[in-house]
Amino acid sequence: MKQAVVNGISVGFQDSGGDGPVVLLSHGFLMDHSMFDLQVSALKENFRVITWDERGFGATQALTDFTYWDSARDAIGLLDHLGIDKAVIGGMSQGGFISLRLALLAPERVRALILIDTQSGTEDPSKVEGYNGLHDAWMEHGPAPVQEIVAGLILGPGDWPEWTNKWAALDRPQFSRAFHCLMDRDDITPRLAEINAPALILHGSLDQAIPVVKAEILRDQLTGKAELVVIDGAPHAANLTHPIETNAAILRFLNAL
């Protein structure tokens, strides 16, 4: 894992290398760069794919409170570190929150957007109490008592030891900082019209964390050409559970740019 010091923190990242157009992918909450391994495999022959660990996860620490605007600046700092002027910016869930903010902060750096199971608004008020309860249980007892619920929300039914093992190793204070960043994020929906980069919006039809209607808002309010692809049967992390459909849509989108 490579490291880059940006904004006073050490950011872990992977770079497939090569001379192709650059694609920067940002992971979802409780995940890390490896959630895009199957996308990297599909794209790396023709594209330079960069994946990274955001604050609180993987090889990047969250030692203080932060916002997704800070994370967007981390992503810009990583591009600067690598000498990359412009890239396709993509992300899943919280990675999409970061990607949209990056597009607002530095539109000149964004060739296009890939937005996977994400949205522009705040958390659904009806879910806040339940999510806070999951956080409190995690902080008191660790992830074991709630990991089945959490995995179901992100990955759908089944056993996911690759991720539950990583969650068991998460530093609890860092997890809490990342959680509060997630829950306290601001609503950037009124600013979507400022983003005119072309966008591919991918969304699982069975996403329990973010309903498809939120993806439709992105499609309708982004001012660049925006295409919504609903992946039938996919949960929140559609790129992990349905990589064939996801990769086909991404390749088609990238090759048409």
C-alpha cells in the first residue's frame, strides 16, 4: 500500500499505473479501497485506476473530527501528489458524497462522475435513531452484536467474513468520528445544478440504505448529461455484489467519453 501525506494526514492508496485516462474511486462507509478490486481488474488494461482509504478506514487514520468536504480535499490532495490534473471521479455511497463535493470544490479537475448507490442529501430522519443505536452498541460492545444488521444493509444477505473481520479490527474512536461525519453531513442538493460534468449513476434496486428515488434526484438535477442505471437485485454495495453489471456499465460510459 502506498502512502501520500496530504492535508496533514497520511493517506493510503493503490495506483494501477499506466498511461490511460485516470479514474479515482472512493469507497463507502465501513469499507476500504479493496471494495473496488473487481473494478480495477476490469478497467486497468485501458485506464489508470486509483483507489484510496478515506479517513477512519484501512490505512488512513481519522485522528480528529472531519467532514466530507475535508475528505474531498484529501482526494484533491492525492491527485496533486500524483501530478494528475483531471480525472473521472467515482464513488460508492460516502464515496459519492465525497465525489460530489470534489466536483463543487474543483470542477476543473473532474472529467466525469461515476456515482454508485449514493445521494446528495442528509440522512433519512426515520433512520437516525436506529443508526445511532447501532453506533452506540458498536462503541460499547464492538461490531459483533450488530454486524449482521450492518452487513445486511450494505451487502445484503449472506456471510461476509472479509468485511466483518476488518470491522472487528477497526479502532472504535476512529469509527465514531467517521460515523458522525456520515450522520452530520450537509445537504448539497440545492447545489447540484452547479455540477455539469457527465455522470453515470448506478443504483441497486434493493438498496435499503439509500432508495432509488435519491438516485433519480441526482439524474434530474445534475446539469451535465446524467444516465441512471438501476442494477436489478443489487443491494447498497452494488459494485461488490453485482460486478459484472457494474463493470459493463462503467466501461461503456468511460469508452463513450
